[in-house]
Amino acid sequence: MPNFLRRPRVRSLVAAGAMAGGLVISLAAPAHAAYSSPLYPTKAKCNAARPAYVTSYTSPGPCKAYIWQNGTVASWAFTVYTRN
């Protein structure tokens, strides 16, 4: 054992740091994957691409239209959500 770990103050600081790190890791929330898919020119292509995003961890939402300011549909995309 190195000599600096024989000091009670150093040992208590190392123990406190280890406990704090363990608490941070154990109480951390899981990562959530809520991201948008690439843009597709038609709704049919958007719906055809959705099965590629189905995994044990994620599931795709419905296709939604992205509309320009003049009211025309620009493209289609969906959001990929995390499964609970």
C-alpha cells in the first residue's frame, strides 16, 4: 500500500470520492433517443423507411409532413422514440 494512503484524511477523501461516484452512476437517468429521421420526399418512402428503425431499444413514430410557409408539403419525417 502506498504511503500516502496510510493517512486517515487521504483515505476518507478517497472513500468519499468513490461513494459520490457510485451515487452519480447509480442514480443517473438512462439516455433517451428521441431524434428525427432523415427527410423523405414522399409519405410512401417515409413509411417504407420506418421498419429500419424498429429495434429492442427504439420505435419509430408516425410520419409527419414538414410544410413550407406557403402551405405546400416540403418533405416527410418521423421521430424515433426510446422504448420504456
